[in-house]
Amino acid sequence: MEKEKNKERIPQLRFPEFKNAPAWEQRKLGEVAEIVGGGTPSTSNPEYWDGDIDWYAPAEIGEKTFVSESKRKISKLGLEKSSAKLLPVGTVLFTSRAGIGNTAILAKSATTNQGFQSIVPKENLLYSYFIYSMTGHLKRYGEVTGAGSTFVEVSGKQMAKCPISLPSLPEQTAIGDFFSTLDRSIALHQRELENLKNRKKSLLQKMFPKNGESVPKIRFPEFKNAPAWEQRKLGEVAKIIAGGDVDKTRLTPNGKYPVIANSLTNDGIVGYYNDDYRIEAPAVTVTGRGDVGIATSRKTNFTPVVRLLAVVSELNTDYLANFINEQNIFVESTGVPQLTAPQLASVKIFLPILPEQTAIGDFFSTLDRSIALHQRKLEHLKLRKKALLQKMFP
């Protein structure tokens, strides 16, 4: 029986140097860490606030692994006159209410309000990044254990009873450092992705004319002396076709011609027809319900489903899709966001000459491919981390 229990506490994947190490021990969190609640100084006394001691609220936790600067600060007097506690570097902040289980590691000593049950590792017993890597386990325990009539909250006593499996401190450190490196890589790709998205958003605003203008703020050098852009209604230069019902008897999971619905999931593709299509590419699709006005350039013949609009024209489709997306089209109908073919046809668009359309379209198409590449890398890293967490913890 003891051998079976020990087997359960040996992870599927282990670093070579710990291959023959003992099975992990079953412990309670309170045995290897101190669980510390927070507090709030009286807000009516200005002497308690705007000091130099960081004071965190739950809403500030969740975006970053390490935190070192809170939005609000308290004074030394505020600390002394409240139930707030000064927490050391390496403390794992753990939100205990209004969203249980968001975590961050203190890179600088700080305090919190009462929305936390923070984990202060005991020296030589618990490694900060190791327990931080167990956020998913801690969160599930807190959500199941927490109680309250107004809002669910987990107490310090409850968190102290949280069962955890622990290897030796050297193995904890190796695991924690491994996931720290992986988390830094994820954070780096996340920043790169956000930077690319922000760059695209900024360029969309600058590379299309504003209302009342006929040329954009930024223009490719070869078109600097080209004619001013012409403003037309989309229906004057394109045919707008509303999607129809799906023929489920012909729909297959894989095939030649995609059937595209009014959805952003899986690029809107709900299946394929092998023998026919309704719209010849290149064309643009525009969502007409829910997330209204999201345009996508389509390079493969396809069939649109009801509530999805197809735009067929001689215009460059990459240019047109980006122009429509920059417009933030929103039409309300009986309280539900909706866009019909006549409404889309009435949207005014700016048109440069076709070579300039193509240059702009190609530029944003390249940028979109780079964004998609970073998105895939980020998703791959997150999936890798999820799989490793399952294999490296028993």
C-alpha cells in the first residue's frame, strides 16, 4: 500500500539528476509556508496613505509574474495602525476573493488589502517559484474550499490545510527555475505580439485618410505625388452578397471549398463542400451579427453562411478588408448589433489607385502573417507549459 502511495507521488517526468530521488512528500501548505492576510488602513486618515510602502489590491494581480510597484501606497503609520502586514521578497500573493487564485511573486517587500491570503515560504522548505508554478492547483483548491454568502472567499486557515506534494528543496528549485525560464519566454512572445498588434493599429490609423481628408498621414514614397484618394460608397464599387443556409447533406469536415459562417472561431470555417461554391475568390467577408464589421480577405473560393456578408469587387481584397476593419462599423438593430447588405453597401470608403491599394494591402498582409506567427508560437508555448505541468507534478 505504501509503495502504491509513493508511486502516486512520483511525477511522470523528472530531471535526470532526481531520477532516483525519493517520492514526493504529502504536506499541508501551512507546514512549509506562513499564510498571511492583508488589511486596509482607514481611508479617512490621509496620514495613512501616499507613503512609500506598496499596497496591493486583487485587481492588480494576474498580468505579471513578478510585481514591484502597486497603484496605491501606504505610510509607515498606516501599516502600524492597520491589519496590513509587510511581506518579504519572494512572497507569493494569492487573491482570496472576487476572483480566487490569481498569483504573483513579490520582487519588493509590500503589503496587501484583505483580499489576499499570501504565501510566505519557510526558509529551506519551500521555493517561491515552485509554489507559484502550482497556481492551478492552489486556485482549484481555493475555489472548491471557499465559502461566503455575498462572495466566495477562502480563509487563511483553509489555505493552510491545502494538500501539496513536495520534493526536496533542490528538486523544487530545479522545477521552479525551469518554469521561470519558460514563463519568461511566454512573456516575451506575449509582448512581441502586443507590440505588433499595437503597431498595426497605429499604422491603420495613419495609412487611411481621416474624415474630411483625401490623403493619409503616411504614404509610400512611390505614391507621394499620386492622385488624392476618391471617396465612394462601397455598394458603388462592389457587390454585397448575403450568406445563406448550410446544406448539411453536402457538408464535410475536410474538403475543397470552405463553408464560412458568421464566426471568428476557426476563421469562421464550419466545414467544406467538395463539388461547388458560391463566391469566387478573391473576395472579402464581413461579419453581420455579434462581432459586427470584422472583415477578412479570402483567397479561396467559398460559400458564406447566413449573417455573413461577402464583398465581391475589382478592389484589392487585403486593402479593402483592412479599410473596413479600421472603420469600426457598428449598426444597432432592436438592441442587437447587426449589419445588413444594404447597410454595408452604404458605408463610405476611400479608394487610392489600384497599385497603391495593392501596396497597402500587401504591407498589412505581411504584418498579419507576422502577427499570426507570433500568435501560434505563443499558443504552442502555453500548450507546452500546460503539458509539462501535468507531467512534472504528480
